[in-house]
Amino acid sequence: MSFKVHKLTVGKEIDTQELENCLNGIQGEVISVIPNIYPKFHLMGATARTNYLVIVERTSRE
């Protein structure tokens, strides 16, 4: 058993069609989808943004 890690860059919003194409193109089993979240500070407070997703895939060694 081995693993592959994929990185999907996102903008202000996650492009659902691009994410769907990425997930459908994976040959193995999707183990996890992990967002990279970072703080964004504004004058009135702070929010969180996502700049990419990490997708972990489990593959079988053949």
C-alpha cells in the first residue's frame, strides 16, 4: 500500500467543477481532503481563507 498527495489550488471560492474533475481522475481511494487555512486580517476583524486543498490518495502497489 502506498500513498499519493495531490494539491488543488483554489481562489476566493472553490471551483466545484475543477474539484470534481480532480477527484474523478484519482485512480485509488481518497483518504482525506485537507484545506490549507490561513488568517486574513481586516480593519473590522479577522476571517479565514483557503488557498489550496491537499488530497491524500491510497494506491495499491502492483
